Amino acid sequence: MYRLHIIYLDTKICPLMNYLTEIIICQIKQKSGFLRKRRMANMSWRTVVTKTQDKLKMRDNQMVIISENEEKCFPVEQIGKLLIASNIGSISFPLLVKLASQNTKVIFCDGKMNPVCEVNAYFSNYETAGRLMDQAVWTKRKKGAIWRQLVKMKISRQMDLLKVLKLDIPEQMVDYLNQVEVDDVTNREAMASKIYFNVLFGKEFRRFDSDNINAALNYGYTILCSAFNRAITMMGYSTALGIHHCNRQNNYNFSCDLMEPFRPFVDNIVYRYQNCELDWTYRQKLIGLLRNECIYKGKKTELETAIQVFVKDVAKGMSMSRYHVEEIQFA
């Protein structure tokens, strides 16, 4: 059995033992072969989350985590994501540079454990220059066609989630799905989402209000966006140059575009825990989202793996005369 996926560090959980607790969040469905293949393709498969006064530094190509009475070491090349969920810990500059150079996603949180920023490597692919040039000249027509498919996929997944949760699917959502035009010029995506959220969380729910549900959605979407940021930069593309989102103050326009059909995976968790406070246990559920299973190209896979392939497929499709975006579905 394999033991390593997401690791939570908190020396206050068990003061007498003061040890590192490893939490398994992935059940091995296909025995050891599945994980071997995935790790051979991507050595950076470990997610580490810290939330105390831990000190992080590098020693002999290992990330060393120094707690009050204990040290733990992990090979740097195995770390795909590092979430520092405390603003009172520390990380050394050499370790930060090393993690950035191998495109490890480092996310920093504030005192309330909310993600506030992340580290992105400048160049994580040897074809970066060429791909940025290609990305800069993607045609408006092509971007509009791809955006239409992404919006239709998002609305379809929203309807799928309502069905899974045994909630009514409003007929108007079906109408909006069939009315999506190139570049969604009639804004059916926003109209469908408004109805969808009212079914999920009640007619009084308003997106972006200051409440527990919105806080959980924002937290989950941030984790999701971070996964897309990493996948996009690994492919050598810019997260800032979107196909629909074009906010000059948003460095993640492309990520915001591609993550739209994946948002219902976050919504699913938030719906099931909507009456819970956004405490550390709840956040663990959202952080572990990327290890949940989904179906992409007719095969079961982890969500994060699907994201990496999805980004590659869409980027490749932007250079094709005709392209159909593959559907991402609930497992």
C-alpha cells in the first residue's frame, strides 16, 4: 500500500508525541500500477500543508521541516504543492527558489488560513517563448468558439451536480444551455449560474456575499485555480493571457477561463458541508479536492491529473482549425 499524498503538519494536535501525521485521502482503485504510472509521468505528486510555527529550509536537496522538537525531511522533487497555512512560520530563500525552479506551487495563507498569494516560476518549459508567441496571436474567432464550449460544459456539469444531489433542474437552465453563442455574447453562463446557486443554496443566496458558503466557495476555487496555474505554466503558456477573461489586473485570466467547467467539483463539497463552519477540517476537504476522482476522455482519473491533460488538450486545440473540447465529468 502507498501512504503518501497530502500531509498536514500541526505540532499542537498531539503535544505529547509531537509527530507528523500523514493523511491518506486516496483509495487505490487499481492496486499499485495506477500510482506507479502516474508518478513516473510526474514525480511531483506530494502535497504538503503546514499550519504552525514550522521552519522550512533546504538541506541536501531535501525540504526540512523543523517543528518544536522534531525534524522531518522530504525529497524536494516529490513536492508538487506546498501550502503554508500560517503567517507565523518561515521558509528559507534557497528552498523557495528550488521549489519555484521545479514549478512546485507554493501557496501562502493569512492568519485566517485563507490563501493570499502563490509563487509562479517564470520559465518552466523549454518551449515557453514559442508557446507565448502562439498564445499571443490566438484568433478572436477561435477563442470565442472555445469559450462557447467551456460555458456549455460548465452549465452541463452544474446540471449534472443538481441531478447527483437529487435537486430539481430548472427548465430555464436547459434553455440557457441550448442558447449559448460564440463567446457567450448573451451571457448565458452568468444567468445559468444565478439559477443554479439558488437551487443549491436557496433563493436568498447571493454570490460574493460575506457568508460561510461564499467563503468556502472562494477557498475551494482558489485551490482549483492554483492547480490550473501550475498546469498552464508547466506547458509554457501564460496564465495572464485569457481567451475570455481579460482583466488587466488579473494575472490568472487563462486559468479563470479553463477552470469554469471544474467549479461544480468545488460546489459539490460546499453543498455537503454548507452548514459547517469553515474550520481546518472543512479546509482539508477542499484542499483534498484535487485527489478526488473524475472522468476525462472516458477514463477515471484524479482531478489534478485531468486538469493537466485538459490544459494541454485545449492549448493544442487552439492551433487547430476545428476542435471539440473533451468533457470533464463526475466519476
